[in-house]
Amino acid sequence: MLLGLTIRDVVLIDRLSLAFRDGLCVLTGETGAGKSILLDALGLALGRRADASLVRPGAAEASVTAEFSVPPEHPAAAILRAAGIAADGGTIILRRALAADGRSRAFVNDEPASVGLLRQLGDCLVEIQGQGEQRGLLDPATHRGLLDGFGAVPTAELAAAWRAWRDLRRRAAEAAKLLAESRAEEDLLRHAHAELEALAPEEGEEDRLAARRSLLQNAERLGEAIDDALGEIEGDGGAQQSLSRALRRLERARDRAQGLLDPALAAAERAAAETAEAAAALAEAGRALELDPKALEEVEERLFTLRGIARKHGVSVADLPALRERMAERLGLIDDGAAAAEFLAREAESARAAFVAGAERVSAARRRAAARLDQAVARELAPLRLDKAQFRTVLTPLGEEDWGEHGCERVHFEVATNPGAPFGPLARIASGGELSRFMLALKLVLAGGSAAPTLIFDEVDSGIGGAVAAAVGERLQLLGASVQVLVVTHSPQVAARGAHHWRVAKRQAERATVTRVEELDDATRREEIARMLSGTTVTSEARAAAASLIDGARA
């Protein structure tokens, strides 16, 4: 709830500090005394639009500080945690400074913050109901949450079902898109893979083929060199014949040489053997060159085919085996992707069915809650002299594209102020006084469904008096038993119901007129209500009537 409000240099207020308590708190005062300034100042702290005209003439800066107390589970505490701001023992302090040039600064618990954060916190801490106020009950965006809170509609499971469906729907769409893209190139991919499969490139094959091609290109010259070498070794007068003659001569002379020729003979024998081996190797090499004449053509065709395929795919010949494997894997993924996409599509459809079933249960619960809400509001309208008016909760089905975690329908409140009159939104159908009473009736019924611990009614008694004003005061007092209620009023019947009472008045200071606010005790409170009853001159009869109103409110 609102614990305190400190205002500096706002319009007619130079310095003001107010401490509030729970229950029904009333603020009274003559017209023009500055009651609306208090609400404007509070609105500044709650993140409302800043206007440089709020700065007191002659002051450099206006500032407003609002202090609240909230339980740990209150939504405002979660907002603070998300913003990384510590909540000191459940106390939240909102402060706004507004310079004379219109620039403003915002603070939350003495830490610099954005005006947006200030507004977000303000919206869940205070709900202001007044003529021209387009937030709270007058905002259709709040009606669904209010109905769900009133009827204890179980929406947690529905939100989880919505998130599960949304996630599966997204994944199924992504899988289908990827599959479609893959299908678009599948034929080309299969053709390319089949081409590589038929070619069956091997690692290192380009180097082997290039070497073989070079060898085959030089086969004729190599054959001639082999033949010439064999002729020198095996031909007439060749190396073999010469070595044979030399060995024979040495053998004949060995006996006479007394071992002197043995090393030479051994060497000559080795030379003869090596020469024979060389001749055999040359003969083998010659036979190896005796290939099919088409061998070079086949090698070149294979080599050029490999290089052509590599160029087509933008890779080297050495990368063709890996490319072949990647293509095979991708084709496998396409086949697997089709199965996966079908599986996700089935899962998404099952999740949709689960969400729809949950949404139907929530819709049924909302219809039951709406009927109870309409009846409860109707019971409150009669004492507020709105017995001819009608209130109804409208559930409008949404198209599937607009479904969400809250279900499949839009919720909004409508009224008809007279029998036979068309229904319409609260703000457009009801007059000022009717609107205030409608909002009061709704708040009485929906008090438990609002997160805001503080409700403010700005001149809820506008345009009414007598018994109707008394009924309004009674209802405000009843509402104050469950939440903190601040009401700005001109009605003595309403003021008499307050648990706490402040009077707003203008005072002539040394150099300017200023607004002062004082909390009233029993005596001054009775005098203020008497003034409200009688006007400028307070009579004994008015004091007696004021005492009677106060005593009646306490009874």
C-alpha cells in the first residue's frame, strides 16, 4: 500500500509530506484548493506523462517521492528483480524529478531507472479511477485478467499448453521449410551423387594417374633407350661378351699367378653377375612398356574426367571422395528430415488439440465466472441508484491467428444505462457520475482480482448527493476493509465514512499562495464535514448533522 508521499515544488505545493495508512482515506477541501494537484503529483511518481507546467513558478525543479509497502509475492517485486533492483524489506520507493525545462529523471529505490520502469511499477501498485482516466477498469486490456481473478479461472496449464504448441509449431515449420529447400535441390543432388558414385574417385588418384600419363607419354623414347642399353650389354662386342672373354683369360692364368689374380677374378665375376641382372631388369622394363596402345588414352580420359568433375563442384580432385561422402550424408538427412518433419507435424497437431481442449475448459470456466460477475455487479448497482442500468461481460471468440496463452476469446465489459438502450464500453456509455459509480460497483466485486494494493477514486461522488452519496460512501468504506482506498470527495456522506481524513486548503504564504494538507482529528474532522454540509458559515445544525453522519458511519 501507499505509505507516504513527499512533494517538492509542484504547482502550489512548496513542501509537503504525507503519511498514509490502510482503510478508507478521504481528502476534502474547497474547489481549487489543490486536491487535483496531489493526484497529478502522485501520477508523476507513478510514471505518468511529465509536464513542465507542474513545476512551481520560480523553482528550478519539482520532485515527488512515493513510498509503498508490498508483500514478497507481489508482481512489483518480480519487476524489481527483473530490473536488477533490490527490494529493501518489501519497501518500494518511486521518485521523479522534473526540471523547469521539461526534462525528467526517474529513480527506483534510489537507483536511476527509466520512466518506463516507473510506469510499469506504478501500474501494479496504484489503480486510479476517475473521470477521464483511461486506465484500470476502463482499459479493456485488463478485463480478461479481472474476470479470471474473480472466477479463479485456471489458466496456468493453458499457458503451458500454449507454449508447448507454439514451440512445436515453430519447430515443425522450420523442419518443413528446410525439407522444402532440400527437396528443391534433391534431384540435382542425387544426380551429382550418382555421377560421383559411378566415377568412384580414390584418394591420391590424381597423382598416380598424372605419373602414369607422364610415363606413357615417354614410353617410346624409354623403349629406345632400353633397347640401346641391352644392345650394349648383350650384343656383339657388348659388355657381357667382353666380361666373358676377360674371365676366360684370367682363369687360364690363375694357376701361374699364385693368387695374385684372385681379387680381379672375383670382381669380374661380380661384374658379370651384375651385368646379367641389369640386362634382365632392362628386359623386364621393356616388357612393361609393351602396353595396350589405348592405355595412354584411357589414363588421360580418367584424369581429365576427374578434373572436370572437380571444377564443376568447385573443389580439388583430392576432395572428390570427401564430397561424395558429404552428398551421401545430405541425401540421408533429406530422407531422415522427411520423417522428422512428419513427426513434428504430428506432435504439433497433438499439442494444438491439447491446447484447444484446455482453452475450451477455460472458456467454459470464464462463461460461468462471467454469469456470476454480472449478477454480483447487478446487486451492487441497485444501492448506488443504478438499478435501471445493466452490466454484462462479453466473451468474443478469436480467430486462430489471434489465439494466445490466455485462450481463444477476448473479454470486455459493457453497460447499458437505461432499459432498451444499446450496450457499449463503460467510458462511452456512462455519464461522469454514472461512470464513477459503475467503477465503484466493479471494484467492490473485483477487489480481490486486482494486484494494485491502493485504489484511488477521484471525485467518485461527482453529480450525486443525498441517499446516493450515502450509498457510495458505504460502499467505499466496505472496499476499504480489503484494500487501501484514497478518495477525493466533495460529499460529506462519503467523507464521514473515512477511517482517515485529510483537508486540502490554500494558504497565503510570505510571497505566494501555497497548498497545505493537514490530517484531521475527531474535532477538526467534524468541523470540516459541517463545512461541507453548510457552506461558508458553519452552523450548530451543520455540526450536529456532521456528528450524526460520523456516528452513523461508525455504527
